[in-house]
Amino acid sequence: MGMQKELQAAIKAILPEVDCVIGWGSGPDPLHGAPLFMRSEDDANRFASGFFAVNNPALFLPEYKGKKVAVVVKGCDARSVGQLLSEGLIKREEVSLIGFPCQGVVDHDKVAAALGEKGEMGEVTAVLEEGDALVLTLRGETVRLNKADVTAEKCMRCQYPNAHIADTFVGEKREPVATADDFADLAVFEAMSLEERQAFWEKEMSRCIRCYACRNACPLCVCRDHCVATSRDPSWLTQADSVKDKLFFQVIHATHLAGRCTGCGECQRACPVGIPVLLLKRSLARSVEKLFAYRAGIDEGTPPLLTFTLEEPTIKERSW
Amino acid sequence: MRIGVFICHCGSNIGGTVDCKSVAEESYAFPDVVFSTDTMYACSEPGQQGIIDAIKEHNLSGVVVASCTPRMHEPTFRRAVERAGLNRYMFEMANIREHVSWIGKNKDANTNKAAELVRMAVSKLRLNRDLHSKSFPVTKRVLVIGGGVAGIQAALDCADAGLDVVLVEREPSIGGKMSKLDKTFPTVDCSSCILGPRMVDVAQHPNITLYAAAEVESVSGYVGNFEVTVRKKATYVDWDKCTGCGLCTEKCPSKKSFDRFNEGVGPTTAIIIPFPQAIPKKASITRDACRQFTKGKCGVCAKICPTGAINYEQQDELVSMKVGGIVAATGYDLMDWTVYEEYGAGRYPDVITSLQYERLLSASGPTGGHVKRPSDGKEPKNVVFIQCVGSRDVSIGRPYCSGFCCMYTAKQAILTKDHIPDSQSFVFYMDIRSPGKGYDEFTRRVQEEYGAQYIRGRVSLIYPKGDKLIVRGVDTLMGGQQVDVEADLVVLAVGGEATQGSPQLAEKLRISYDSYGFFMEGHPKLKPVETNTAGVFLAGSCQGLKDIPSSVAQGSAAAAKAIGLLSKDMLASDPQIAQVDMKRCVGCGKCIQVCPFKAIKEVDVRGQIKAEVIETVCQGCGLCNATCPQGAVQLSHFTDNQILAEVEALCRF
Amino acid sequence: MATLRYLPLAQVPQWLDGLAKSYTVFAPAREGSAVVYRPRAEGSMPELTARPTESAKHVVFPRAHELFSFTYKADPAVVGKRDLTLTQPQDPTPTVVFGALSCDARGFFAFDPVYDGCGTKGLAKDVYYLKRRQNTALVVLACRTALATCFCNWTGGSPASREGADVLATLVNDGLVMEALTPKGEELVSGLAEAGAEQGAAAEASHTAAEATMAPVPGAPLDPKAIADAVLARFDDATFWQAESAGCLACGACTYLCPTCYCFNITDESNGISGVRLRSWDTCMASLFTLEASGHNPRTAKANRLKNRVGHKFSYYPSLHGGRFSCCGCGRCIKSCPSSVDIRRIVQNALAAANVKE
Amino acid sequence: MSVLEGKELRIVGFLCNWCSYGGADTAGVGRFSQPTDLRIVRVPCSGRINPLFIMKALLSGADGVLVSGCHPRDCHYAEGNYYARRRLEVLKGLLPTLGIDPRRFEYTWVSASEGQRWQHVVDTFTQQVHTLGPAKRLPDAPELAALAARLEPLRN
């Protein structure tokens, strides 16, 4: 817990300079963290980093425009901040970043799957981290889980575990998990035929409840309360409970993020019914990286769909 | 809404392959349609009256005409519905001629398609709104960029029409390429004799402000009210004091300066008046050649100047002004012919450009009009002209014809004979292009009367032999036979290219340019001097290479457009522009980032950043609309909902 | 007490297939990481291990449903005349929800007074809701444990509450002990074999054990009036709601998963000639929820929206409906909240704030 | 008013007003016969085309979508088609992930003078879509599907 103490010290050091420090605290059960907004030393004492600090605090930054805030960021969170900065959605001088070497975060769906018949996550009364293992207590018994088995997918391919922009960096930088994104997740998906993929979306989207948690959890969604999903002017969607409309919303969200999505995965994590909505954005990110050699949040400059070049050597246009 | 639908037979043009009556019947079931009929010629006088009568009789609030392309008759029908008291934008067209009857053979399929196109038009019309132009005052001043013959013509025509004119010329004198020419084809009249008086007119015209040795620094604003900043480059001579007496140029000790006006045919002084007829006739110092600047001491001109006009401390000066219209007349440059290794790539002094030859021929040129070849000053006897140097050559990326070289080469061959009666001219050519009034007769005369020998073929090599140059080519009319000509002087008919800095100027003016840097006209046929940026017009070779008559004609044409534009006190804006729903705008700025016209600005609305469209700048492309994620920017008449309605008319229910 | 019946687990699919002859049967199904109520596929075994992610309310109150459809037909005889035809949707078919949770069943108690004319004479009854409600039988599966997010005991519930259920099913060993609680329920289970005394006792023991896993109500006994007052007392305390809503994303997951949230929107989806009038779920967590026709929106800040959600459940609704919370304590809003916003903590903080002030 | 049963497929075109719509007109003036499947939506500029219009069409039952604008550098608005090119290319990459055959969507450049080229484009694309056959449609919501069924008689 050295890291936690060091981060708390860094937070306390910056508290006097900022309106608040955004980080993580504990959630309603031992497996869940929650965003924490710290304004006092007491608040800072409740700061909890680590495996359960999953939320992307960059999400909240645009709300604090005009005020100076500090934010504790994982590598992926820093990417979101980077993208917000490059789009001018937040101001660099208003944000102070505290980085640290992220060791990866939990994927709750994986925990639930790993527990299986042993019980539900909500029955877990205690969690201990022992090296590479998580020791859970539930129904009076202990269950050991391999951390690697319940780590989020994005962490398994993480190239940027150390916040690439940080005003304060706590701890030693760690080696990245991967050197490039091989989009292996897409390859798995693409083993399906086109028909199977369409059937896949049909099935997955049919349980969407249109709560728009995916959208609201997205740190780069700019529209916020003015989303076209619920407007009549323009009216892109009906309010019918149809797979078509629900899938179309995912397409809207994904295309609005094309060249902007940093792959933080909050959309998918936020989905209460576990629809793999990140896939569409990953597909677009792959296209954008291939076509424009652009990685959102990392590469500087205008997002590729908001600019152009006279010649596009990577775009093969229709010869006819 | 009460919509009327009119299905036009266009005689048999549509009626022949579309069952117009059944389309009209089907249309009656479409949403909000309260009246539908078919008509023989909707655009005819009775056809239009029928629409007007129906609007009044059935109290229609919108009209769909299914007929030809809206690119043809949309304005016609808009005027018709307006005459009936509707807003002109409460009208839609379905193109069932060009897009249906003329391209489809199956009458059933055509009829079905026509009905669907009407359905789309109806669906869109239901969401149309009255649109109204805004009017705004204009600045009755024209900026003409470039003081060649096209720019001079445009400036004089505008000034004569009573407009204020600002003429900006990059060089220290106006006159452009024409002022360098000795004679002009096909009349062989003296270039400076016809241009000179016009240049003087410019200088003396009370409505014209001339900035020579100046360039356009920046342009903002929009049609009717552009904000222009001009950079007056330092000439180190106070032109208010300079009388153009020329004493300084006589006494200047630095005599090895490159003579830009004379195309480097001879050296000149560091302080110059470019040529005797220069307008303005003012001296300017070439900084790189001036000893005061290069060595830090000299000051001869300053000492000798009777009016004390020399000012070594002079700085560039920025002048800002407002203008209502802009004429770009920036002309052309010769391409860099030294890419041609086979012509010696510039190594042989006696291989010169056509423009250099003009200076050798000119009585006011460095040789006083005596043709002397550069290497030894001897009068050449055998002169070889090579055409299409840097024209029609795909291998160096110059596939276009420069248009004027055939004619000036013929002229130069004639002048050669006039200057040196015992000379012989040889012309290597690809094709002779002479499609102008009296042009073909001219190229015939040079061969028949002046004995110039025309050889159809390309030159593959020039090499020196003694004090001569051997020009090796083929004669394709002689079966590809190799021809070697012993030349005293070789004149290259070097093609033109858009003048240096054209793309940069185009960007400042927000007009398009082609891959060679020539500015794009609004329409190749119907808008030859307009651009797609309202209020910016083109004249002369900046739009594409052309000869003097065409340049002058364009100068007048551009002037006519500018005069027409500024003849009104107020201009009406096109209302089919983007609009921001302030309630929905989140101020993310993406629309501002992509707008090609800088037509959207950030505004502060009660502490919140919002986008605002500058109505008179917006051109209505809709890029912002497609960019705004929350759809807060909508292009009037092409809103998301309107396009979605068309899509849904085809793809939903 | 009604006769207890017993259904071996292995026979559950067969029994449900039998019910499907007369009812539309919804049952929990695992889809991805979620468990959702689906029209049951023939022969399938419902998910009985993990508790459903969503509540069963959409069976009675669909996410979007047709109130009627309309069609305009042009009259060729009279220029501009349109005949309007309205078509009512078909009546809902008798429906069974198998495997509802006791909190789901109790959740409908928040709906009933609202859609039944508030029990007040003269107020319109919502036939769309009432028809479905009357047509739906709930087979409640008793919870065997409480989750960290469960707080049904705050609202008068318990893991094996019989309130609102037509049948209470309790998982014992390898079968279900079924207790019919209403005539509708009796009709469903009457064909099953009687349970043995041991099985009955095991069911009872399971209920007791489940009860024991429930976290006690803080500061018990809970005083609903005190809570309602405490929440209301914070009405003008902007700082309080800003702090509580700091992590809130203002998405609608909590309200859409909630068994008691009953708000809706009505839209016409039309192509101009024909269309449907849809009633679809709405959420007070969305800004548009309170957008007025004038363009004014009184509740744009998410703090105010969260205040409404909590205030409505624990103060405004109880003040209209006999003190009953419009919350059944299922905890789904906490469990599925991407930001782990905990409605219990907000209520407790409101209570604490009230105690400090007074 | 469905497409001619069994003969036509549903193909939606989005054409810029200045170049491609004019090119289609030129094709008409030249009587260059074309398949009748295509229905054209006129927009001012290819830059106006939100890729989501294409998705809307494809998800709502279009079997093919064709976009055509001015050639690069020829845009009436100077830059619209440059943006369109990027956005449409990226969209095309997304289609397979949605299970939609990317050959159901093409974009191209046709100038107002290129009537013959337009004919070729329409021929080629229509044939391409016919080779793929009708697209599988995503299910509508039950109430909308039922409505669509009830409307069928109205169309004939």
C-alpha cells in the first residue's frame, strides 16, 4: 500500500491549490470502487487506488471548466485527458494531473463469471490482494482468484500504463504490457461471418434498455444533455423498443467517437446489461490508426476526421 | 400543411416513358397532399399559371413539381410560387426526366420510381420553412490584385463605372508581362504603344489607388465587405518625394544587379526604375545588390538625390482597407525550363527564353533593339525556335497547352526577319494552334512570306559545336528523319504556369485552384470569371493561360461582374445557410474547426461558449451540420430532418 | 396456509412448457454478463443462480408500447379530405413471470396507485397498465442470500416476502417448494405434487437463513416519516445535492432497472400517413425530462435531477400515497450504477444532516 | 410503394448538387440508360453527408447506398469532399463489424460533365448490389413491424 500513501500525500499537497481532486474511494461492496471528489484531508484519507479504481475520472473534467482541479489518472485516463485537451474541451492550465504506474484494474464481469455457482459478487464480504491473487470471502468461505484472470481486457493490451501526461508522477514507471495494439479482440469477433455478426448484434442489442449509461460514461461525449438520441429536431431515432434503433444509437455514438475514442472502455463497463459496445469503437479506432496513423489521446494534432490532406495515400478510392 | 403536386409530361420527354397520370393519382395519397394533377409543360406560361391558380384555389402552402432537373427550372418554379404568394422555399422538385424518363426503359419501373421521387420530395417539403434573405450594405470599392493587362483593364473599367479601385502590384511597376513584349500578334503593333497609355490612365485616374511593390497580406470578411490588408514592401525610396528623374540609377556604382524586367538579359543597377514607361515611375533599391546594405557603406544615391527621397531605414508598411469585391489578375510565370537536360539545362548562354528574346527585340531593351546573342554579342543568322517547352508534356507534369506560344513564336520569327533580313528561322513544333481572329493567317504568313522553316517534330538534343549550337530533332512529316540544324541562337517557347504564390493567394481568397495553381472559375462555361466564393472574380492568366485579347476581355468581364455586384447599395444573402440552435449548442467548436469559409465564430452567451453563423459569409455547404454531433447546427433547407425524411420515404414503413 | 407443492428442478422446464400453452411465460435468462427477463424459449431452464440484472417491470410496463396506431386515407372524391382511422392494439395475453424477485413483486405497489387513478374518484385509470397488471401472474423466487446492495428491509420487504406474489417458490435441495398465495397462483401450481413436511420446513429454514444475511436497517427501527422529512429538509441545500451527485453520470440505468420507476414519455412515430403513438420509459435523470414547451428547463443540473429521484422515492411519493416509499430496496440502482452512486448513503446523509441541524 | 417486386433492389444515392447531381443530369441528357433501382437524394455538398445518413438507410432496409461528390480539388466549397472522403472511408470500415457487407456502400467522384462515367458508376454499383442480393433487415419493434404490415395494402 505504499503507492496509496504516496498518492494520498500528493493529493494532500495539491489540495490547497485546487477546487477539488478527483480520484477513487470505496464503493458499496469490497469489489467496487467509486469516484471520489476530495476537498479536505479527511477526503484524501478515503482515497483508494488499485485494482478496483476502475472509473475514468477524466469524465468529470469538462464539468469543472473554469475551475482548477486535480485528477489522479491511470494511463488510460490520461489518454482521455489528452484527447480532451487536444480538442480544447478542457484547459491545460485548469487541470493538474497526478499519474502513477497502473497495474491494471478489475473486470467485474470476469469476477462474476469466475465465481459462477459459488455466489454472486454482492455476497462477497471481504477482498484481499495477495500478490497475483485475489482472495474473496463469501458465504463464509474463501475463494482465490488469479488476478490476471479477472483483469480488464484493456489492461491486457495496455501500452500506456504510466500516465503519459502528468504534472506529478508518483512511483516508478512500469513497463508497458504491450508495445502495439494488435486488435486481437476484433480478430476474435471477425472469425464470425457477416451474417453471424449481424445476428450477434441483433441478439446483444435486443436487451438494451436505452439507459444511455454507455454514452454518459464516455469521457469524450461532448453533447451530454443534448444528445440526438432523445431529440426530435433532429430526429434520428424513434422511441420504439427496436433493435434497429438501439443498434443505430451505438453506431451514432461510435461514429461520433471515430478518431477520438481512446478505448478506455467505460461505455462497455457502464452497460448494466453487459452489451459489448466497445467493439464498434475499437473497429473504428483500428481504421483510424491504419488510415491516419492516429491514436486518440496520444498523438497530437487535430483529430483526423476534423481535418484532411489533399492527397490521402492510404485511402484507396473506387477506381470506377 | 397543404401540398399540391404537379406531374409534368414535358411533352413526350417524360410522358413517353412515365405514366404521369398514375403518378399524380398515387401522389394524392402522400402525406399532406391535398391536390395532385398532371400537366403537359409545367414550365410553360399556362403550366405556371396552372400552379398559381391551384395554389390560390386550394389554399396550398407548398408545391412539388415533378419534371426536369432542379438545376434547370427550380428558379423558374420558385418565382411562380412566389407570385402566388408563397415563400419561394416552400417548393420542391422531383427530377423525373433526367433521372427517370430519359434513363429508364421500363415504363412500370419508371412510373414507380417517379412516384417514389415525388414521395421523397413531399416528405422533404413537409419540413420546409419560409426562408428570407437578409440584406446588408456593401463597400463600393474593388480590389484588383495584379497590374498586368488584365488587371489594368479591370481596374480602369471599374474606375470608369465610378467605383473606387485599389490596384495592388507585386513588382515596382504595373504592366505585367505585356510591358516586356516588343510587339504583339497578329497585328505586330508595338506593345508599349498600346499598353503605355492605359498604364498612364491608371496612374491618373482619380478613382484608382495604386500600390506597386505591394502584396496582399490577408483577406477576411465576405462579399460586399472584405477586409484586406496590403503589405507595401520597403523600396528604400520615399515615393512621395521621388520624381523619377533617374539620376540615382545613373550614378549607382553597383551595376551587376539582376535585371528582373529585362529577364536578366543584361545587368542593371541596384537602384532602378524598371523601364522608361514604368508606372509609377519611381526608383526602388534592390536590397541584395545595394552596397549600402551588403557592404554597409555607399550612400551614393542618397547623396545625389535632389529631393532626398532615399531612405535606407524604410520598413514594410501594412495598409488595411475594406472592399466590396475582389478581382484576382495575378497572371503567370514562365515555367523553369532548366529541367530540360536535352536543351542544356541553362548551360548554354545562347539558348534563351522567348521572353528574353522579346527584350532583345525591344527598342527599349538592353540592346536597344539590336538582336545580339548573349555569348558574344554577335548578330545571329540562324535562329531556331523550339515550341512546347514545358507545355503538353506529361513527363514533367505539364500536360496542358499554354495557348499563346505558337502565336508569339510566329511573331518572333517575323520580327527576326525584320531585324535581320538575311536571317533564317527554324521552328520545331508539335502542332500549330492558332484558333483566333486572324491567327491562322498569321502563322501562314510567317512561313509563306517570311520564309520561316517549320519542322514538325521534337528536339532531342542541343549541343555546342564551335560558336554554334547544333539542334537535333526529327521531322515527323519526313517519316521521322533526323534533322540537325546549325543555330546561332536558340529561342525556347517556354510555357507558362500559375504565378509564384498562387495557391497561397487562393487560400487567402478562399477560392479553389487546380493542381497547377491556376484559380478555378465558378463554372467552366457559364461562370468563367466568377469563383465559387461570392465577390471574388478572375481575370487573365491566373485562371488559365491566355493571350492578350482574352485577358483584356476577361478583365472587362470581371469588372462587369464587380460593377454589377456593387451597383446595389444592399446585397441579399442566400438564406440556405447554416443556423445554430443556441439551446442545443455545447460550444465544442468542431464546426468552427471545419468551416471552409470561417463563417462560424464563437460567441459568449451568458457565460457559455456558443457557435454563431455569420450569415453573409456562410456559403451553405453543410459541413458544419454533418460535423456537429448533437445536430445543433442545421443547414436551412437541407436539415437533418429533411434529409432523414427523404431517406425514410424510401427505407421506412 | 395454502398447500405447499413441490417441483423437482429437473421438471421445471417441462412445467413451464405446460404453462406456455395458456400463458406467455417470462423467465430469467442469462445473456452475456446480464440476466434478463425474456419470453422463455421452450424447453429451457431459467437462470436461478444469479439474480436478474433488470426488474420484471417491463412485462407489465413495456419499455415502449403502442397505445394505438393511426392512418390517414385520402378521399379521392373530395379534394384534401383525409379519413382518420385509429386502431387499438390487441389486449395483452395472460402472462406469467417465473422467477421474479420478491422486490420486483413489491415494486408494482408503487405503480398501482398511480395508474389506478390514485385511488381517487374521478381520476383516469390507465387501462394499458391495468390490463397487463391484471393479466400477469408473478411466481416469486425467494432469495436465499442478501447482496451487499440489498435493502428491501428498509422498505418493509424481506428476501422471501410474499407481498405481491401469486406464488412463492423456494429453492430447496434439488427442487422448488411452491406456495400459492392467490387464486391466480393456485391455478398455476394446482397440478403439482404436494410437498412433504421436510420440504416445507426446508423452505421455511431457507427464508430464515436468507433473512439472517440481510444487513440490519441502520438505526432501526426505521422511521419512514423521519426519512421523508429529512430528505425534504434538504430541498434547498444545493451543496448537499452537488456533493451527492458529484459522481453521478446522469444516465438512466438506475431508473430503468428500478422496479418502481414508472415515468414515461409519449411520442408519435409517423411517416405522415400513418403511425403509432408510443408510450416509452422516461427517466428523471435526463435533462429533457423536464424540458418545457417554452424551451425553459427547470432541472438542468444533474444535482437537481438526482434530488428529484431521491426526493420522489423517499418524500414526495410517500406524501401522496400513504407514506409508502416508491422504493422496494432491490438495490439494482446501486449494483448497476457505473459510478456506484448509493441511494442508501444519500438517505443516510440526509438523515445525518437533519440530526446535525436540529 | 415498395420496389418493383423481385426486379429492383432498394438503392439510395446521396449526390452533391454541383458535380455529381449534374453528372447524373448529364447522363440523362445524353440518354445513357441506367438501371432504375437508384433513388437520389440531392445535398449541397458531399461534406454535408453525415455518414449516419448512410447508416440510417442501411439499417432501415436499403440494399445499397451510393455517395458521389465532386472530384477532390473540385469541391464547390473547396474542402467538403476532402472531409467526406475521410469520413466515408472510415464508415466503410465499420460496416463489416456491424455484419453489413461493405460492398453495399460505395463512394465515388463524378463531375457534372461526366455523364458517361455516371452511367458506368450506376451500372456497376447496381450490379454489385444485385450480386449481393437483398440485405437482411434488422427487426423493427413489433409495433412498427405490425404497422408496416397493415400499411402494405395502402401501397398497392
